Amino acid sequence: MKELLICVLEDLLNTVTFTGIATGLSLAVFLLEWTYNRIVEKRSTKWQMFKWPLLVFYLVMVLQIAFFSREPGSRDSIDLQLLGTWGTTAQAHAWVIENVLMFVPFGVLVPVCVKYARKLPMTVLLALVCSAGLEYAQFLTQRGHCQLDDVVMNVVGGIIGWILWRGGRIWVGTGDAGSKWRSNI
């Protein structure tokens, strides 16, 4: 277990090098949204102005980690076996866990930013489409192994994120635990 945790933490620390581009693009989106809200809409700024920059930051980080950090032509395999990547080593287990963790923010941020994605089936569908699209792009450019496990684990991460988002809404009082919970599933 300790070795697995070390593998996951090392891989997460390696992503810190990608934050510069993501931060710059997020700042640009924030400034555009701030300008639009203050000048065009004549509204005061709200905490909600941070939702789109956070989504942009997250998406840029995912693209950097799963796509642009790899050399084109470096990986060319397809694996459609479910749980075929679990393997026997701590590093193989870490990669599966990291695929889940990578889409947890997706499950939180997409319902925050996109109103029609506030129902679980829509968030799952969007996570599936985005993950499958990323795997397909990796396959076409040979920047990553095209694996069914990656898509499944990304969707699981999106579901976990949606549950966290929904639980957070109930906790802060913007949704109740009764009928609204069931109507959003």
C-alpha cells in the first residue's frame, strides 16, 4: 500500500510542471469574464466568475498530462480488456487510480459550469464522450495507449466527482436531500 501511495504521489507531483500554461489560460478566461460582467452586463463580480477559469485550468491540465506531455508515435497499442491494466505492480495499480482521480474534477466542475449537466446521466455521458475522445486522439497520434480501462476509470471518476458536487450542494443548502436528490439522478 505504501508503494502504491508513493507511485501516485510521484506521478501527481510530475504534473506540477504543467501548471504554467493552465494558469495563463485560466487567468485570460477570468479577465474576459470579469470584463464582460463589469462592462457589458454591468454586474458586480461573484464567486461564480471563478467556475469557468477553474474548468479551463482543469481541461488544460488533462490535455497536458494525457496528451501533450507525450511524444507522437511513442505508443500505439489498443487494449479493450476490462481491468486489463490493473496488473500486479504498484505502478500499474497507481495508473488505474490516477485515471479515476483525473476525472473527479470533471464530475464537480462540469455540473457547476453547465446547467444541463447537473443530472447524473448527462455528466456520465459527457465524461464518457470526453474520455473516449481523448483515447481516440491518443490512438490517432500514438501519444497514448488506447485502453478501455482508461475510459471506464475516467467515467468512474466523473461519477465520484458528481456525487461530491451534489453532496456539496446539499451541505451548503442549495439542494435538499429529498426529492431534489432523486430528481437529479
